[in-house]
Amino acid sequence: MRRIGLLGLAMTVVLTGCSQSHHKDVAPAMSGYLAAMPPQLAAVPRQGPGSSNMRSDAPADPPTWFAIGESLAQNPSANLEPADEQGLHHVQAQSRPQGQPQTQPANWRNRRGPVYQNDFWHNVGRDAKELPLTLWADTKESFTNPFSLMGLAAAGAAGIVLSGSETDSRIERYYTRHGSQLSSFWDEVGDVGGNPGAHFAVAGVMYAVTMATNDVKDYEVSRALVNALAINGVATVALKLAVDNHSPNGDPLAWPSGHTSSSFAFATVITEAYGPLVGAPLLGFASFVGYERIDARNHNFSDVISGALIGIAIGHAVTQNHLPRIMGMEVAPYADPSRGAIGVAMTKQW
């Protein structure tokens, strides 16, 4: 019962923090920027609270940069998809009854939000069919993104250097003399809260809730979170099997720490999606999980450091791969203090 209670508390904290993060700091400046926008960019839907097709991440006035990106991604003048051998045609935005798919590109990179409006099971089926594609794309990004590659390389280097030095041995001697510093309750908190199964449970609840409420941003974050946790889990297990060393308490498959890598992957996705106000507590908790793994003698210091670096690297790469895109370009906030300009920008890497 205590494990269920801790998991429920974790779900409540994460979902509450995510729902209250709406980038309000750019809203006042954005209203002035919209006045100078070209017509095709300024035509951002501003439905009132009673509108049937209002997006939950697009407040009435003024919209956030994410809402503008969402509207651009569905704007008939901005979004194109292949039609036939004659060329390209515009995606026509139109109202649709319940259960009908959105008229937007089939490619998951260009589509934002659930495909079917107010049709939970059709959306689940569509996402399940797309899951292999998104997982493969996120896996490639995780092992080609420059930041991710540096993080993974640092994880390997840290494992070699720390395990080969006196660091792990000194920490082990300290715990041999003094014993564990945490009570059984805090050991339980770290064990349950850092368990990858708990992270998947929170991501699954977030996915279901945002699907039911048609919350576009949180829905996209939940999909990125599921993929990041899955890729991190596979990568961590593969490394454990390849190295096959033992933890201080004698358990096999010690390096890297799965609890730590999963905790940092979860915290990194949430931090990059919602900012430090929501992410900092999760990063702090991930650090506590790493400490608890060492204190309980489930892992050496090298296992934990490598796990943290792996989780951060994969969480960052997957989050970057799920940014809003228009015709293959990422939509991101833009600010130029020297000119007093603020808005959105579209970028692409080759």
C-alpha cells in the first residue's frame, strides 16, 4: 500500500506541475508582436472558452509561441503534403464531426495532437500503429544528436575512469564502516520513485488524460516521454548485459544504474518541455534516486554517474525530435533584445 501511495503522489505532482506551465512570461510581449505579423502568421485562431474546437494550449488573448506554432502547422497556407504525381496540394482546415480524422499531414512529424477529435480508442489505435516509426526515428536521433553522443560518450568514460580509480573503493569502504545513512522509508521512496515501471505508469496516465482532454502540448510531451523511457530502458539493459559486472551487494548487471538513468530521462523530458520551474524538482529527485542507489549499496558511484548521463542524453535527444515542425522545420521561440523583437522562428539542420 505504501508503494501505491507514493506512486499516486508522484503522478499527482507531475501532472499538476505540467498543467500549470503555460509560458506566461512571453504573453504580454507577444500581443504587440502579433500586430506586426504578416497576415498568414497573424491569423492564429482565437476562439473563446466556449468554442468547440478550441485548443487547450492556445489561450484566447494573447496566444503563446507554442499556440502560434500549432496554428502554423495546421494553416492551409503553410502546411503541405504530397497529393499525387502532379505535385502538392494545400491541407484544407475544416470542421469535422466526432470520430473523423483531422485533415492534416499523415506524417507524425508534421501533425500535432491526436488524429481523431474526441475519439479515444481510434487515437490509441493510430498511435499504436505509428509507435514503431516514432521509436525508430527517436532511436536514430538519440545516437546521432551531437549533444546526445557527447553524453553517451561521457557516460562510458565515467564508467571506465571511476571504476578504475579509487573512487568506488573509497565509497565502499565508507559504507562498510558507517553503514547506510538513509532510513528504510527513504530507501523505499528512492526504490519506488526511481523504478522505470513507475515512470512508465506516470507517462501512461499523462497520455490518457491529455488524449481525453485534447490537450495538444501535453499529449505530444507524453508521447515523447514514453519513447524516451523505452529507448533509455533498452539502451541501459543492453549495456548491463554487455558489461555484466556486479553491484556492491552482489547483484548482477550493475552498470549502469537503471533507476538513475530512467529518473534522469524522465526529468530531462519534463524540464525541456515545461521549463525549470517544473523540471528542477524532478531533477532534484532524480539526484536523490542516484544517492539512494549508492546508500542502499545497490550500485557503485560509477554506475549512478553513468546512468544519469545516459538518461539526460536520451531524454534531450527525444525531446528535440518531437519539437513542432512545419515542412520539416522546427518551430521555436525567438527573441532579439537588441531590437526588442519577440516571436517564433523556424530552423532546420543539415
